[in-house]
Amino acid sequence: MSEHSKADHDYQTTVATVISVARRAKTIFENSSEPASKRAFLNYLLQNPTLDGKKLGFTLASPFNLVLELSDSPNWLRWVEDVRTGV
């Protein structure tokens, strides 16, 4: 049973980290002064980025894509609040 509790805790920690990074992505990017750091951060968040003139196309990398897909779900938002507050 303790393995299940640890796995559940690890999962909640991972989800909380993903949500935290997703919430702060703009700030993290803007506060980075090194182009290499910005590039590494974008590589972490995006997959298959393309540039068509001045238009950037991309797909969010997993698991960040799930945050976007589930952002409108009331059940997801309730669960996120539980994880955030440690309920």
C-alpha cells in the first residue's frame, strides 16, 4: 500500500510542478537574459515549432498540452485547487 501512496504523492508533485511552470512560463521566459536559456526553455515547452514569415506555429509538449486541453474542465480545476492547497 505504501508504494501506491508514494506513487500518488509523486504524481501530485509532478502535476503541481507542471501547473506551476505553465502558470509562470511567460515570466520565466522574460526574466531569462541568455538566448541559450530561452531556447532551452522553449524546447522544453514546445515541440515541432515552425516559423512562417513572422508567425510562429507550435504544439505544446506533453504534459503541458494536457494543461491547455483540460483548462476549461470544472472537474480539472477543482482537482488542481486540491493539489495546490494540499487537500
